[in-house]
Amino acid sequence: MKTNKVFNTYILSAANDNREIIVRLVVGLIFLTEGIQKYLFPELLGTGRFLKIGFANPEFWAYFTGTFEIICGACLVIGLLTRLMSIPPFIIMVVAFVTTKWPLLIEKGFWPFAHEYRTDFAMTLLLIYLLIYGGGRQSVDSKIVSTPKN
């Protein structure tokens, strides 16, 4: 079936080495813990933060985002559907940039922006890395489908 081949080739395939495990763990654990904290500390990191940023219906968006962070973060940690699970956090990072970092750049200038954006910038680049290279040899993805030798 052509659909299965495309899915296996582009979604599940991964480099046949172990370097991606560190990237998966860093990105996955950060998103997993941030998502959990949106539920544990809603006034500070969940609904309250989304209200402060100016989101309409902040409760919905906080829990919606937190849920995606938990699911995608857990999947990234184990390397399940790594490329696919990198997309929602990438979108979250783009929205975070537009809603929190861009205004900072405009209001306070480059250096305060560069300081505040450093973690988001690193996370965004690591998500792009996972989109390109997949989960690696030590991932559930690689157990589902055999990967070519590099």
C-alpha cells in the first residue's frame, strides 16, 4: 500500500544512530513538565498567564495548550511519531513568539528580547531538528519500521 510506505518513509523513518535521544529527552521533558505545570499552577502558568497575554477564553487555551504539551512531550521522550509530535509544539513556539517575544522586541529592543527568547529559540531549533531527522535508533519509531543504515 502506497499510503503505508509514505507513512513509514516520511513519518516513522529515523537516522540509524543514537544522537537524537538527547534532543528528544530535552525537548520532550521540557514540554511534558511545562504542560503539567499549566494544570498544577493555573494562576501563574495556565489560565492566568493566557489572560495576562490577552487571549480570549484563556482557560480553554491554557488547558488546550497544556494537553498538547503533555501528549507531545511524552511521545517525544519515547520517540513515538516523533516528526508528527514535533509539529504541535512548534506551533506553540511560534504562537509564544508572536504573543510574548515580538512585543518585547518592539517595546524594549534587541538585547532584552535576545535574553528572554534564548530558551524558546533553542527549543524551536531542536523541534526543527526532530522534524528533519526523526527519533533515532532508540525510539519507538525505529522499532515500528526498519530504518536504512547510514
